[in-house]
Amino acid sequence: LFICSVVGGLGIFTATGMSIGPVIGSFLAEELGLREMFWISSLFALLSILILTRMKETLPKSRKKPMSISLFKIGWKDVFEPKIIPVFWVMILVSFSYGVIVTLVPDISKMIGWHNKGLYFSIFTISSIGVRVFFAKSSDQYGRIPVLLISSFFLIASMFLMVLPLSSMTVILSGIFFGISWGFNSPTLTAWTTDLASPTHIGRAMATMYIALEAGIGMGALLSGAFYKGLASQIQIPFLLSGIFAIISSLLLVYYDIIGSKMTFDEYLISKKIDRNLFQNSDSDLFHAWENAFNQIHPLSFTEQNKFIVNKIRRKYPIKVD
């Protein structure tokens, strides 16, 4: 039931690893040198392989296929899930800022006199973990879109702080807000992906979400370099663009929320040709469970979660046409 809290737990370790890397990497490069930094990084990668050798397979044997060359023949339909298009566009727009941060923050750190170029990443990592620990169930309780709108607000604030004259205070505040934003949006977008995806295509849906994530980061990094070009006077342009993209993502979320908020649970049952009174009187526990779940998520997400049950309920409690 608490998808976001589970994903949030995974996100804590993911965000910690991705964010603490620049901090430790900067320290190692300064103290030991670049070659030694990469050797130590390789050692950590090797440790991850050793951990995998002790893990048990979770895929049911009935679904497991023997390794063959045909498994590597991957088409577009194997990695792209159209049902999560809303997540795809929102993810691209918000992850653009991550590419900008990773590319430009090391130079900004030097500009404001920070010796450790990973300090910004430490700030937003701590902020992000704090959100994931204390607000892990937020989108499960209040809905995906409201939480993503809060996340977008902090992302907009973070990016526009970097457009102001740069100082330690503005950069620290930006790092805190950026961490809050990613503490909310990363697990929520993943949970929203599982809501919208077909139960038999969760892997494909996740692949689509990560394509959007990596595409957004890549575009952010590429355009940052194109605008910056080593000129301090132009380093704030990519942050302004990131803020604009975050605003666009907010507008998309509002639009998607308006589409879903127009429908009540009674209207939903009518659209599915299910008799409300017959359903409620015959199976009140399932009725109230559905009603509670419907009020927390988007109608399309609700349908995807229950798509194999809706038809059964419709046949069992149909609206009688006179």
C-alpha cells in the first residue's frame, strides 16, 4: 500500500551514493590524485559485484527464461511504456536541473572560495535524506501530484537562487532546497510510474522513467557547457533555464491534476458501468477500500492498479438499463 515509502527507502541509498561520490571524490583527488581516486572508485564497484553474488533471485521460476542471444534483441517497444507519458515529461523537465548542477557546481564552488567541490552535494544529500526519512509516506497519503507540485516549488526556488549574485549563503540555500525537491520527487515519480504502468510491464515502465531521467541529466549537462564556455558571466543562464523547465513541469502537473480531479468516485463507477448501490451493499469492504484509494490517486492510476478487477466487478454489479 505504501509504494512511495518503499521506493523512498531505496532512494535514500541511491541518493546517498550518487551525492556523496562528488564529496569523497573531490577529497581523494585533492589528497591522493586523480589516478588513485579512480582506483578507489573501481574498488567500490568490485564490492558491489561481491554483494550481488550473495543475493537470492526474486524472479519466480515460472517467469524465468534461460539466457540466450534472443534476449539481447531489444526493440523500442521493450523499453518504452506509453502509459507513463506524464511521468516521462515531468522527469525530463526536472532532471534537467541535475545535469546543470553536476556540471557547473564544481566551478561555482571554486568561484565562491570553497576548497571541496563536493560540499554542495553534501548539503543537498543531507537535505534529501531528511525529507525521505520524515516524509516517506507523503505521496501515499496525499497523492502523487500534490507532492510533486511541492517538489517543483522547491526546485524552482533552488534554481532561481543560483541566478542571484553568487555567495556562500545563496549556494547553501540552493543546495538545501534542491535536496528537498529531490527528496520528494524521486520516490514520488517512481511510485507514480508503478501506478500508471501495467502490472505485467513494470520493468518496461521503469526503463521509460530512467530514459527520461538520463535524457534530462544529459541535456542539462550538454546545454550547461554550451552556454557557460568557461565564462563566469554566463554561468547563471543554465540555472535560469532549469527554473523555467521546473515551472513548465508544474503547469503540466496542474493540467494533469485538473483532468483527474473533475471525476468523483460515483462518476468513475458510472463510467465503468458499475452499479454503486449494488456494489456497496454486496461487498462494502472492497467498495470502501476502492473509494479510499480512488480519492488518493489519479483515476488513470486507479484503473491501472485495478484493471484486472474492474471488469470482474462490472460483470458482477452491472448497471441495469431499462
